[in-house]
Amino acid sequence: MSPTHTSDVLVVGGGIIGLVTAWRAAQRGLATAVVDPEPGGGAARVAAGMLAAVTELHYGEQTLLGLNLASARRYPDFAAELTELTGHDLGYRRCGTLAVALDADDRAHLRELHALQQRSGLDSQWLSGRECRRLEPMLAPGVRGGLRVDGDHQIDPRRLAAALVTACERAGVVVHRAWAERLALAGDRATGVVTADGTELGAGQVVLAGGSLSGRLADVPPDVLPPVRPVKGQVVRLTMPARLGPFLNRTVRAVVRGSHVYLVPRESGELVIGATSEEMGWDTTVTAGGVYELLRDAHELVPGITELPLTETRAGLRPGSPDNAPLLGPTGLEGLLLATGHYRNGVLLTPVTGDVMAHALTTGELPEEARPFTPRRFGAAVLTEQPA
Ligand SMILES: Cc1cc2nc3c(=O)[nH]c(=O)nc-3n(C[C@H](O)[C@H](O)[C@H](O)COP(=O)(O)OP(=O)(O)OC[C@H]3O[C@@H](n4cnc5c(N)ncnc54)[C@H](O)[C@@H]3O)c2cc1C
């Protein structure tokens, strides 16, 4: 069968990661196409959009920290370029973050995080409970202390996705609104995909950027199949009426009884409260328990939220990888590259991913900063069987 359409690069998946890859590839002069039934959808519909390289630092993730910081540094220019090109306001807000503690255990945990941040050369400042409340008067009186991180910002992921769709259109990216059923192969080489209606889309290089579904494209040889899994996150959206004045000035987050909770106030008046972290396969049901826990924990931090209108509840799937870091660049199969596994930092990592993938697609190699994230660091994918 000869392909109906051909391009230099075919990106499977039009979430923010596939779109930024396609946009940057097209800017480098490559004839680029994206295949996705609903480009601009995916996890960005649900995500909070924290750009939190510093407050998301976890033990054992120092390598990922380097990539997160590299992407955070790119954000001001990236957002300005995208806005200028598309006319979209991305809701990019350089507001900083306050991570607070509600009891002695949380405080000890936050002190440890502060020490780790200091050892890693990051900018964060310890504040007393009173100093936290001076910054954010809506905080509960019981707040025992916190970390002020002025470099962790936010963007509206839905607006980012919409702007990337427009940027791709302007750059001449062809969009196939279809589902890629299987990888097309010729000998030991990927040559495109076959869509659900049997159409073959041919390409010199195929980038698999299917988020949590990246491991499910048929006919990808097992030794290069990405070991990604869906990690469910539920989110609640409230509205902060303008007449109440500034409700929160920056992102506020905490660990309450072992669960992470954050409140992200947008300039539009939206307040995003997230997020649960659940290993439930591809289930995206919003549950009473999930919403209850988010509101209960957020209420302990900021009691005034109970007065705000509740406008939306949603669940989405983070593309988790075995080491919580993305898989970027060429695989062991000629013609197949990966851009997936961005887990809880996909919005933050969008700018650097676009640059890294464009470099890989034009040179065949990863730039220095992305070498630790080669898909080749994993052997044959070990996937737990998940329900369809
Ligand atoms: C609750 C929640 C909160 C989050 N908060 C943050 C945050 O604050 N900051 C942050 O940086 N990140 C956050 N994230 C993570 C971030 O949203 C993701 O890492 C990122 O959106 C992943 O983008 P993606 O393009 O790789 O995948 P997705 O968004 O999953 O997109 C994949 C796309 O590929 C398509 N696709 C898959 N397979 C095929 C196929 N075979 N054929 C055609 N199309 C296909 C799908 O339709 C989909 O459109 C959060 C995620 C969740 C769920």
C-alpha cells in the first residue's frame, strides 16, 4: 500500500507536547503533519499550569530539575513569541508561589525541601506563619510557616494549547483529524502510521507524542514501546468574583495529611484547585471522594473558598514514566522518535521539548541538555496490563 499523504515529520498526538514539536519542526523547514482526532485537547484541558521547577523538586529528581529549569528560563521568550505570532493571551502570570505548612509534620517536611533547594542552588525563602499571612491574608490562621518561591509561575494550559494549534496552522503544519491505529513499518524502519479508516500517512520520521496513550500504538516493536502509564488527576475550578478584591495573589500549595493540594489563581478570576494522584488505568471519572478531599484540604489552607462559586470538576491523565522524567528523541527503531512521559511537568516542559525535538529531527541527535532523557535509558517496556 502506498501512503495517501507524506511528510518529512508526522507527529502522533496533538496535545501540547505534540503540537510544540510540530510547530518547532515546521519552523525549521520540515514538512510536518499531526494526527489526532482532537488536536489541542488532552491533559492540558485539566492541568493547573504551574511552572513549578523549584516547588516540584523531589528527592532523586535532580537530573529532571536541570531540564525543568532550562524550560522555565525559556518561558518568558516562548510565551512572548507565541502571543505575538497568534494574538492569543496565554494567561502567563509571573506571580510566584507560596508553599505552606499547617502542622509540625508539614513544617518539618517543608524545612527538608528548603534544605534540598538550598543545596541545589535554588532561590527560596523561609517565612514564619505571620509573614505568610501578610503576603496572603486569606490563609488560615493555623499556617505554621512556608517557603516563598518567586520564580515559580503559571500559565493557562487551555490557552497554551489553543495558541499552539494556531501557531501550527500558521507554520503550515497539516492536521489529520484521525486516530492512528498502528505504526507502518518497512523492514527495520518506521514509515508512517495507518489510521482507523485504513488510510496510510507516510513520513520520513514519526514522533510518538500520544501522552498517556503512547504505549498503545499497535505494531510498535516491544523494545521501543514507551513505558508510560496514565496517572489520574482530579481538579476543581471555582470563580473568584472581582468584587471581593484580590483573593490570592500567587499560587498557594501545601501537603495536607500526605496529599498535595494547590490553589492557582488566574487573572481571569478562575481559581484552580488540584489535584489527586491516582493509579486507575484510563478511568477519568470525577468522584465525590476526589472532589471532597480537594475541597476539604484547600479549605484548611484558605477557609474563604467555601464562599466561591464552583464552576467545574474534571479529571485528566498524566503520562507517567518509570523515573517521572520524559522520554525524548530517537529510539532504537530508525525513523521513530518519542516525545512523551512528561508526567506532572508537561506544561512546564513544553518550551524545552519543542527545541529539543526540533534539534533531534534536524540533526538525528539530542542536544547536550536532553541526553539523560533518551528513551534508550529504558530496556524493553515493562507495562502493567491496563483495562482498555
Ligand atoms: C490534573 C493534572 C494537573 C496537571 N498540572 C500540571 C501543572 O500544574 N504543571 C505542569 O507542568 N503539568 C501539569 N500536568 C501535566 C501536563 O498536563 C501533561 O504532562 C501534558 O499535558 C502532557 O501533554 P502530552 O501532549 O504529552 O499528552 P496529552 O495531553 O495526553 O495529549 C496526547 C494527545 O495524543 C492523542 N493521541 C494519543 N494516541 C493517539 C493516536 N494513536 N492517534 C491519534 N492521536 C493520539 C490524544 O488524543 C491527545 O490529544 C497536569 C496534568 C494533570 C492531569
